[in-house]
Amino acid sequence: MKNNHRKVGLISTMSPDKTWSPEVINRVASTHLVVKETLQKMGFEVLDEGPLHRSYPEMSSAGRNIRQRGIKALVIYVGTWTYANCAVSAGLEAGVPVIIWADANPGTCGLVGGAIVRGGMAEFNIHSHLVCGLFDDRKTQAKVKSFLSSACSAIGLRGQVLGVGGGRSMGMVTAVCDPNEVRLKFGVEIDSFEQMEVIDRAEKVPETRIDSFLKWMKQTFGPIKAREDAVKKQIRLYLALKEFSQEKGYDFMAIKCLPELPALYTTFCLAHAIMGDSEDDQGLKERFVLACEADINAALTMQILNLLSGGPVLFTDLTEFNLKEGFLTTCNCGSQPTDFAKSKKDVC
């Protein structure tokens, strides 16, 4: 997974009262580094604007500046009593989900401050969660990581472009939607293209490039049972679609394929599999979500899972579930990345 999908902000705060002793102020400021290191160990890139912010202008400025640095979520560490309006200003400026991490050490009053901040966030409809726990507590860390990972996955969709090739496939009413609604709900722009654009490009791929890819396939996977001419067409579609997606600047795609393409040319099965893998004949690459049957809902779900886990993702049809044996059978087109196999040689 690209690290910028797990980029979070951190702001530590306490009230702006002038009656605090230097010891308390120093404690909250120094704990900022502890929280930052804890979040980094969870696998997040942590951005901050300094160790401690207290006043309304300071919190507003910190939230505004940190938003411009591309954060996907914000952690507000509350070390003791604080003012809710100051914390809320940071949340409003940041414009992302907020985790309020209250200091759970006895005598700090972190929970009191955290609770009032959570209440303030609710008044302004800011999506937030309150967590009160020690920084080295595994259950607390798991809770924070879960919240932040989910937030990064959801907000990571903002500004992305989904390329959709072809119209509704085989009457699938759950696979289509209003592009404007998707833009409003997820921040994802939908750009349409025709499948013939990819087929035309596929026919122009040099034969030497096809042969090189086929050689890699034979060395990497198990026995190839399909006719070689059909496999070569599949390779052409993969290479064309990979190049096409890069030129268009798509972040993920969905393509119709069925029912017309099997008879007219071939299917995108190989493209679905290899696009979702972490490597091809050129070496390591970024996984790229490609949904079958122009299924927009599936594409969005797959991309969320991709951002959430960084691993291979797929959607498939459930054909059999043996409750007694605990055995699940699924089947779909070629949407399964080969990275799901225990060994590449199991793929044939």
C-alpha cells in the first residue's frame, strides 16, 4: 500500500488557562512524542505542527496547515482538561475523521477533557471517536489502529478517479449508480470510456511483447490449458488496459466485458487477475483494482478494501457453502488476483 494512504495528523492540546504549572504543560508536550511514536509503530505516517497547541488560533492554524499536507485522519491527544471550542476548530479545519485519544493515566484528567471534546465534535457533526487508554496498552492500540485504518481507507477515496468501460452488464441493477451521487458520497469522479478503445490499443501491441509476456507466464504459473491464440489475446488486453489506465490517470477501474466480448474478441479475465497482483513480467508493481462487469458498487468496495489492507482484493459469486465441512466454493470471471494462491504454480 502506498504510504500516503495511511497519512494521519497529530495535534496535542490542553486548555489555554494561564494557571497551569510548568510541570503539567511539559508533561503534555513531552507525551506528544510518545503518542507520535506509538502511531508510527502502528504503520502510519504521522504529521504534526509541533508538540503542543492550546488556544483557539493555535488549534485552528494547526488543523488548517495539517489538512494541506494531505492527512486522511486526525488524532487529537488530550493530556488534561481542555476547551472544546479550541479542539473543534482544529477538527473543522482538518476536514477528516477525528480520533480523540485521552490520557488515561490517573490524575491527568485526560478523560474529562477528552469527553468534553467528543461532545463538542458531536455538536458540529464531526465524525469522531473517543479512546481512553494507556499508550502501551495493546487493546487500546488495536482500537486506535482500527479507527484510523478505516478512516484512511474512506478518506483515501477522495479525489480518486474510477474509469468505467461499457454500460450495464447483463441487467445487473446493483452494479450501476448515479455518478453524481458517487461523487457526493465518496468524493470519487467516474469517467466513462468505450471497450473498443482498449481492443484497438490491444491489437497494436507488438508481437515480441506478447511473446515475452507469454514466456513469463509459462515460467511463473502452472500449466496453461487455454489455446495459445486465446491466451495471446488476453495478454494483449492486459497490456493495453494497463497502459490505458496509466494514460487516463485512473486510480481504479470497472469494465463491462460480458456478454458480448467473448464472441467478439475475448474476455478481460487475465487482465483482472494480473492487474490485482503485486507483480507482472516487468517485476513488482502497485496492485490495481479492476472490477468485472462494470460493477461500480463492487469497484468502490474493492478499492476501499485495497486501501484498508493493501493486499489482493476480489469480488466473486458464492456457489456453495458446506456448513458441515466449513468449505466455501466461489466462482466468477477472472477477477481473482493470482496472489491469492498458495503458490503461483497452483494457478493454471
